[in-house]
Amino acid sequence: MIEEKYAPHAIEKKWQQYWEDHKTFKTEIDKNKPKSYVLEMFPYPSGNLHMGHVRNYSIGDVVARFRTMKGFNVLHPMGWDSFGMPAENAAIQHGIPPKKWTLDNIANMRRQQKAMGLSYDWDREVTTCKEDYYRWTQWLFELFYKRGLAVKKRSSANWCDTCGTVLANEQVIDGKCWRCGHEVVKKQLDQWFFKITDYAEELLDDLALLKGWPERVKTMQRNWIGKSEGLEFSFDVPSLHEKLAVYTTRPDTIYGVTFVVVPPEHPLVEKLLKDNPKEKELRAFCDKVRNTSDIERTSSESEKVGMYTGVDCIHPLTGHKVHIWITNYVLYDYGTGAVMGVPTGDQRDWMFATKYGIEKIITLQPKDQVLSLDTMDHAYEDHDGVLVNSAQFTGMEMNKAMGAIIDYMEEKGLGKRKINYRLRDWLISRQRYWGAPIPIIYCPKCGEVLVPEDQLPVRLPEDVKFGDGSMSPLATSEEYLHCTCPKCGGPARRETDTMDTFICSSWYYLRYTDPHNEKAPFSKEANAYWGPVDQYIGGIEHAILHLLYSRFFLKVLRDAGLVDYDEPFTNLLTQGMVLKDGGKMSKSVGNVVSPEEILAKYGADTARLFILFAAPPERELEWSDQGVDGSFRFLNRVWRIVYHFEKVLAQQVTSYDTAKLDDADKDLRRALHATIKKVSEDVEERFNFNTAISSMMELVNAMYAYKDAKKEPNAGLIYETVKNLLLLLAPFVPHITEELWHGVINEKTSVHAQKWPAYDPAAIKVDNVEIVLQINGKNRDRLTVPAAATKADLEKLALADEKIKKLIGTAKVLKVICVPGRLVNIVAR
RNA sequence: GCGGUAGUGGCGGAACGGCAGACGCGCUAGCCUCAGGAGCUAGUGGGGGUUGACCCCAUGGAGGUUCAAAUCCUCUCUACCGCACCA
């Protein structure tokens, strides 16, 4: 029995309670079943779900429920990426302790997720800011440390003097502090790094293993790692008795070098400035440049400025003097940190040389053209052409010259072939409170000492002050700061930096496999069964950082013997953003649609259905309030048509004789089986949920047409149709289907415990198809032909068509192209 | 700037290189109703036309490949994502 009217709220509450009571989504290892690990990126607990979350979880839930119905043992967990700046800001601005703020937010968001009817195994929830989790984050830091992958290096951070705090890049707005507007400066600090560059080559190579990743994500990672092959060589700096090393990917242009540039951070700069008559001006210039961002420095738009140091070096091949400049347009942490300037081969160098009147020498020109400085107005940057003005290499083709010059330099001992990566080591130190403390102790006698494993976690103290000028809030807790050295027992102090939250999120997918383990981050056995993640789903904005860090982490754990596979995420689905009025939903624009309101108005099933229907998952999604109405209307249509057939269904006629079907029956049956086929393929192979839903809408339309066409419906066919419609809809709209299933199909079982339906190929077959007749690619007529017609049949039928004959007239038929089932194209002149 | 992606009716979107616009929204008309922000039926890219025939145009723009292009190639414009301390 079902109610006459669809009442989503009562139904949804009822079934959510039922699933919770019956632990419907609890997962255990079951070696008799194939496993499938379906994972959505865990959220930062900002306090409320936004539509991006709703989209992410709706997609994941369909995949998880679908795979369960397909017979997989599905792991589908949820947790919280709960360390980070917003909690600390809440503490600074409103005096709320970060822990309380975070846990309250988690409670609220968990409630919202539960209201969506998501099939999570909540017993596996992980929360990165809780001791039972960050204890293992610290343990993993120690693992990295022991393997030589966690090292200290000097590096700069954004610093605001007024607030007395380090600033994140996003807190620096136009070079000023976001809170006080004071000018931001760069401050040199000793900071911890993870040596991700040790894995650069493997991170690059193994992209080939990721067949289930979008090509664009792999391309972005490839470019981010940025492998290049080139030449490293040095210029002698006679006045300083030093060498200045440079790296270039264009050794073919080496004879065109007319200056060398270094950034203010370059180690040679101090020596260049010492006893320099222009020291004061140069220092002022360095200070200014030091505070500009990498994007500004590498932009070819922004102005290239520099100062000649007055110091010269010697070109290793020509012996000519070359000026050394300090500039704002090179990066200090790529290559050797110094760059050779070739005005005619690089547009940035061209602009710089033009501005400062530096000499230009043409050393490469196109094969069929002679370049002249008189007519050139920009650099010749093509990787093609012939060398000129290049001593014995003159006349050589660019591609050959590259190798020849490197060989020559190596032969003469002047330089060497070098592979470089754009990828930099991962700076993991944060001078903040709300993160996992780095488990290091500094002892005056023993130096840097790891906190022993059995003393983990290093707990976050609660008696800290924010923004009092200390490098890190943790330094303001006397109790935290002072400790005894684990080695010698003498007085020592703790590291006061915490870890980048990206570390917490680089291994959480492993913890889900064994979330309550107190002896290890996870057991090998649990992870061997569940890992790797079969389907990972999350925003495209994570295409590089999070996904690259996670890949790096897993490879280190593999090398440490903790896991036995190479990549954490076998398949990746990157979802697009949710937009409103063409733009990102944001509070400042005021176009935010609250999921909570949508749930309150229509219920979870409508919200889930709409967000899956409105666009394919990888594309951006334009939110439409009217579109939501449409989805709600569809669910009402489903409800009414099932209600209409309730008495027929109550007879429980579960079969029928296919030989006794009339045309209306056959049409409905064909529609049903075509829909099963379409939905199965769309969900399983392409994740095209929008077209899967549209085909189910067509099926419901066909059921209405059938209702009107037949006074006496075929009870068996109706039963089959309704039953399968509910099964197909179940992963998308789990509550309404559960209610209808219990009401008209089987009150003892859950629709979510059923097998996914199969279609009958014979039911889809049609006898005749309509094809298009074209002349010279233009549609001229249509023709109904037997579905089995061959190419030869089609050609004969097409050429016999009266209208076609008339249109061809006296023209000569040159060619006839036949595509069975689709068209015939007659080429006639 | 560099790297990546996307542009199709009034709107969201369909379309193995093979009938452009499925499905939904919106709109129009009719039916039903005391009533409707409910439901049902039909229509709905633009232009022409003998107005259920038929013809032409149309997938950001310009070229190209092909019997055939929204789809492949080149250039270009626009929007969005990432750029290493937001997560």
C-alpha cells in the first residue's frame, strides 16, 4: 500500500532511520566478493554544505549504490579534513577555540549529509584534527624523516609586522596584509620540506599507469612536474674568483648570450654587493624585488627591471665579457637560480635588453629567411631554423646544434647535460596553531631529535596566544615549548611549526580501510583488501596539488613496505563547479543557494536528482531553481503512475507470455529494456547521469502513453516495468524508490539490496528503421527500410526512390555511401 | 604570464565523424478545476513558403581536411580552473 500523494519529508526521515537502525551501509571485509572502494574527497568543515559538496556526494552515492547492486562489496566512507586556517581565524576574530569551532561545524555538516541519504559507513568516519588521527600523521612524518625525505631548508614566508604573523598567499592582497592593510614583507625562516623532487621521475612516469584518469589532469601534472633536458655550465667571475652556474634548455643559442641575470635571492648576490660602489642602491632594489610573487616575476606582461651590478663574467666559448644583472624576472628556485640572457632567442630577454640597451646577437634564424636586427621587433622563439654567428656551429640545424653544443661543452669540460624539473620540494612547515605538530625536539646537546613513537601524539596545547609576534602560536605555550630531550634527558625545546594540512589529506584514504587501528596508521591486511581506491571523485581544482601529494605519499609508503601498489587512485572523476547566474556561488556575490533550504523545500531525492540531471559531472553546472521544480515534478509523475497501477501490481502477476503482446505492450517493453541498457551503460561506463535520468524520464512518459492506450493493462508487463524502473532509479533517488518498493513490490526487502537489472536484447530489436537519403551531403528524403538491410540493398533502394531519381536528373552518380541503419549519401555531379 | 578546460535554441543540456537541438526548464494554446505556483494534451531554433508539402540558414569567429564536421586540424575571441602557505 502506498499513499496517494508523494510526501518526501516523511518518507526520507523514515528510511534514513531505517538504514541507520539496520546498519544497511556497514562494510566488512568479505573475501568472497569483489571489492570496490568509492571515495569522494572529504570536506573541510566550514560549517555548512554548499552545492559543490551536494554534487560531489550525489555522484559518489550513485556510483556506490550502483556497484553494490552490481554485486561488489563497496567501501564508501566519509570524514573531515579538519585542520586549517579558518578555525584559527575564528579563534582570532571571535575568541572561539579552534577545536570547538571545528567539532561544532562537523556535527552540523554530518547532520546535513545524513539528511541527503548518503550510503556511508559512518563507523569509519575519520577526523584529521583528532588525536587518534594526527598521531599517525606525526608517525608518518617520522617515517619520512627516517627515510631522509623530511629536511630543513631556509626559505621565505610572507610576514606582516603589524599583526606579528606569517601570512598565507591568499591572505596577501595586492602585497598588503588582508587584516591590517600593512605592507607584507618576505621573511627568511628555517622550514621543513618533504623531498617530493626525489620522486619527480616516478611521479611523471607512472602517469602512464593511470588509464582511468582524465587526460587533462595527467597533462596538468606532467606540465607541473615540468621535466626538461638541457645544459648546465658556468661563467667565470674573475673579480670574485667565483663561478656562476646557469641552466638552459636552449644551448643552441649560447653564442647569443650578451648578459647574465640573477634574482636577489641568489647565493652569489652577497658577494656581488660586497665592496660594490653601488651597494646601497642595489640593496634597495633587491629588497623591492624580493617581495614580488612568482607569477609577477614570470609574467611576460609585467615590466622587466634590473640593475647592472658592475661585475662581469666571461663567456666560456667566446671569452667575451658579459655583464651580470640583478633582475625581477627569474626564479631563484628553478635550475641553478641564474639564467643566461639571449635577447634574440627569448622574448623576456629581448624586452630587457631593449630597455637597457644591451647588445643583441642573432644566432638562429628560419631556414628560408635572413633576420636582421634592423627589422626585428621581437625575439625569434621558434624551435626550428639554422644557426648563424655561432663559430663552428654556424650553418647547423637547430635540433642538431643542441646536441652538438652540449657534446662539445662536455668534451671540453665546460658543462654537462642536465635534467631539470620545475617541481619544487614541498614546503610543509606552517607557523600556525591548528595543524598537526611536527614531532621534533631541539636539544642543545643532541641537536634535532625525533619524538619517540611511543610518545606520540605530540598534543596541541590549549594555552596559546595568537599574533603576538612569535613565529608560531605554539611558541607561546611554555608548557608545550619546554620539554626534555628523549636522548640525553636534558632540557630541550619543541619544534613550534605544524604541518601543512595537505599532509593530513595525503593519506586519509588509507586510514578508512582500518580506521580504529591503535597500533599502526592502518593494517597491511585491511589495506591489501580495500586498496587502492577504485573510484575517486572530487573537484577539478585539486587536479595538481592534492592529487600529486597523495601520489607521492603512497609511493613513499610503498617503498617503506606499508602498501604493495603504486598509485592510490585507480580511476578519477573530476567534477565541475556549481555556478549560479554564470558565476561561482559566493557570499560576496550573494548568489548562494543553500542546500539546507532545498532539502527543506523539496527533500533530498529532488535535490540529488536535479544536481545529477542538470549537467554531466565533469562540466560546470548552472543552478536553476526552476530546474529543481522540474525534478520534483518528475518524482511526482513517478509516484502517480505507480499509484495508478497499484491495484494491478497488487495482483503480483510477475510474468507474461511474450507471444501474446500487442503493439502497445511491445512498445512499452521495448522502452523498458532500452532504458535498462541505456542507464546501465551511462552509469557504469561514462558517468553520464544526466542522460541516464533523461532516458528514465522517457520511460515514464512511455508508461503514461501506455496507460492511455490500454484500458486493460498487461499485469505482468506492468509489474516488470515498475519493478525495473524502481531498481534503475534507486541509486539516484534512494528514498522514494525504497518507499514504493516496499509499497508495491516487496515489503520485506530493501530496494538497495537488489541486483541491478539486466536487459533482454531480443526486446530491443526493431524490424524496420528509418534512414536518411542524402545527395551531396544534403538531406533529401527519408526511407523506412528493414533493419537488416545490407549496403547493397540500401544502395538499390535509394537509387530507386522517386524523389531521389527526380533530384539527380541528368547528373552523374559518382559514388554512393551507405551506412546501414543511418543513411545513404549519393555523390552526384 | 604559464599550464589546463569549455563555448550548441530564451535557459540547462542531447548528438560512435553520419537526420543538430533527445530530456528538462520556460513560453503558447486547449482541456480539467470553485480555485491553482496542481494535473493532462498539443505546439515551440531562425527565415521563407502553397503554413502537417517543401526550400534556405544555423553549433563563439575565420580558414582547412572529408562524400559527410558541433565533433578532426590551424589561427582567433571569450569565459572558467590551477599556479606551490585556501582547502
